[in-house]
Amino acid sequence: MRVVLEPVSGTAKESLERAKLEIERVLAFRGSVVGVKAKGTRITVEFKRNPKWDLPQAEKESYLREWITAKVRTIFKVHDVALRDNKR
């Protein structure tokens, strides 16, 4: 799963750690950050859901999509929230 953010000020590379901390704050017990990378002006934060979070899958996805978009502070603009695992 991933969230694509764009910092409102500064560059993506300068904001990597701040983006990681922000998504950790927003997810809280619902998941954990597993990777952060910058590409151009955007930051991709990869995370995994907490398997002990006790909700049906569809409800988790709906909740996370709304929660992440609403709770990320205004220092970032949320461009995308992808909640399906990418099979490579």
C-alpha cells in the first residue's frame, strides 16, 4: 500500500523524513511505514496494514482512504492513496 504526497514547501528530497513521520502519525496502530522515496516533486510512502486491526477488509480500505486524506497536515498535499498490494 502506498500514499503519494507532495510537500507544500521545499523539495521532496528535503521532506522525506517529515513525510515518513506524518504518515506514521496518521496511521497510528492501523499500520506502519516500510519505505519512503522521492521522485521529482512527489514522495511515495509505502506502508503495511496492521494484521491485528480487527475490521473487515472493505471497511479497512474505505476507512484508510478517508482517514489518510483527511488527517494529513497541510504541509503535504495527498495525490493518491493505493490500498491494494502490488504483486510483482
